[in-house]
Amino acid sequence: MITIVDYGMGNLASLRRAFACLGQASEVTSDPEAVAQADKLILPGVGAFGKAMENLQQAGLDQAVRQYAQTDRPLLGICLGLQLLCASGEEGGALPGLALINATTKKLPPGEKVPHVGWNRVSITRDQPLFKGISAGAYFYFVHSYYVQPEDTLLQSMTTCYGIKFCSAVSRGNLAGVQFHPEKSGAVGLQLLSNFATM
């Protein structure tokens, strides 16, 4: 069973439909106990970093996600969900995140239209089971104004160019995060979610 964290800021229906297409059972929950005990966990997200952390904390979900992450079970952060895994975010001032990876979020620099919305190419910089069957240079769908900057470049497993080259995926053991939306990325996104479901 794939558990999707509901803290009021995510593409929950789109994710459930994607897993249904793959024949994979999923559940959406805001129950901290269910999150901590999940078999596989997805932290989605759309919106502002500070509000997302506030919602997680008010529901007790921040500690539940941290507790879950101490195990070797698969955890995937999507878009804002990836950013929340970081030690801090600069959206709305320097704010603490879940601190599951040593990274911070940075605003995309001026020069290109922000937010970055649409299809863009990714480069796989470190092969991972999550990327099985995904070709180098595949296109995924992005909607974001901030990106993740890891302190340790070994965490970086994908990059994307949009004005600058930025980190578009991180991975460490069974913890991973992607800046794009696989649930909105057609067949290639379904392949990534299928890989996650079978980790």
C-alpha cells in the first residue's frame, strides 16, 4: 500500500489516479500514526514552504514523517514535498524544514519567467532504481519558483536547465525527491511512480 500524506497542499487526486492506472493501491491520510507506519510514503505538495511546514506541524505530521524516514522504507517527496525534506527554505524568509537532507531551497534567478511551468528535460547524474526505464534527457512537467540546493552534491541525482542548471532530483538510500510532477508527466511519470511502487 502506498500512503500519500494529506496536509492540505498537494495533488492528491492526480496521484491516486496515477497509481490506479498502474494497478497499485494507495491511500490518502492526515493521520500521523498511519504515516509513521506506512509501507511506502509520498510527501506531495503545491504552494508555499512556510504554510506547508505550519500545516504539517499543526497536524503532527512533521514528526510522523521524520519517524518514518528513520526506517529503510521508501519515501518520495514531490515538488514542494521535495523542498520540505530540506533543512531550510528561503521562501518567506529563512525557515526550517524537515531536515531529512542537508539542503536548502533557493529562488530561481531572474532571466526566465518565474514560476517555471511546463515540460523540461532532465539529465540523470546518478543512476537509481527510481529511474529504471527512464531515458537520459526525458521530459517531465514542472511547476515551481524555488529549487533545492544540496550541500553534498552526491545527493543530486538529476539536473535540469532553466536559466541555470539546478538540482531536479535527490536520492539517498530509499529516500528520494523530485522537483517535477510525475503524476502530470504522462508515460515517463507513470514509469517513475511504478518504479517507486516496486521499490
